[in-house]
Amino acid sequence: MFIPYQNLPDNSRVWIYQSDRVFTEKEVEVISVKAKGFIEQWTRHGDNLKGSFTIKYNQFLILAVDEGFNAVSGCSIDASVRFVKELENELKVDLMNKMNITFKDGENINMVQLSAFQQYAKDQKITAKTIVFNNMVQTKAEVESSWEVEANNSWHKRFLV
């Protein structure tokens, strides 16, 4: 069952999918309609899941589930991955590549391969103060507090000089 993202509790579980490019406004509309439809029928062994989604910066799709209502199962997670793969195919984007790293340069969001990020850090183009996107966060509260953070406060710090 779909509920607005802002109405989910802070401990709701999240999965962040970053696109390898910015979505067009039309694509945001398509994703929104399809995500709402998917969440409306999303279940765990026949039991409804209470979930939502949000799109940030026209580049990040965040799926969320209130596990206090019903916890997700392996099958329900698999269903969400199939949904995301369908979006990838339809929109010709890459949402699943965990080797892509995103960071801010002023107001601009940049995405590079991990190897390029490591080189930028070595060259000190990426510093401890660079804002990075920590897509490893697991709850809605962490999205708000620990998703956009300075590199020295994220797993990215291992690459800093």
C-alpha cells in the first residue's frame, strides 16, 4: 500500500538507486506513476507492505518500506529489484551500478567510476570536506542525516589522502 514518503516513520527501511544521468521531467513522471503502481501491489508473502518512494535531484530513486507495519522478505526485495531493472530497460539508464560514486562540486552533482573517485582523492580534487552521497544508508532518518555528508564522515574517507 502506497503512502506519501513524508508520512513514513523515520525507521523505515530504504534502498537508494542512483541513475547514471539526470532524469528528464517526463521520466520523473513515468517513474512516479510506475513506482506508485508497484508499491500499491508490493507484498510480502501475500501481506501488504506499506511503502513509498521519493526522487531526489532528478537522479536518485529512493524506495522505502515501513517495516513496523510488515517486514520485507527476500521475495519482496527481489520484486523491487525486478521493478528497478524494468525502469532501467524502459528509460535506458543504469540504476544498479554500485561502482558509480556521486559527489557535489558546489551545487553540481558529479558521478564518476570508483577508480576516478580514488584518483580525484589522490589528486586532492576530493577532500575531507567534499559532500558525497552515502547510498549505503538504511533508514529514512539516515537519508536525512547521513546521506549527503562530508567525505570524512562516510565510507568514502578510506580513499582520502
